[in-house]
Amino acid sequence: MNTFLNYLVVAALFALVLAPVALGVVRERRIDRQLREAERGRRAAGPSEAAGPPETQSAARPYRVTRHFYPKGWAKA
């Protein structure tokens, strides 16, 4: 009986550890499915709309980030 309870405890711990992983995989698959459906909808809309959504006044502009290279690191010597 102790052996059965030990196996049961180990199985419960595995389930507890792997549950977030399984939920994450399910969520990722759902998001992938939604993206595929949206891509199919865009292709089915026709060539005039295939280039992207129409521009609007409220559309966000892309933000360009300028990166600086500091060869000596953080400290100024």
C-alpha cells in the first residue's frame, strides 16, 4: 500500500509541475490557429486588400530605436 501511495504522490507532483506547461502549449496552439485563420481571411479578401489594412489617422507610427555602441562598457575610464 505504501508503494502505491508513493507512486500516487510522484504522479501528483508531476501533474502539478507539468500543468502550467500543458496550459501554455494549449494557449500557443489556440493563438497559432487564430493567426492562420486571420491569414486565410486576408488572402480570401482579394488582391486589393492583400497589401494590408488601409491607413487611418489613428494608426500608430512605427518607432525607430537608435542603439549606441559603447566599446568600453559602462564605465568611463
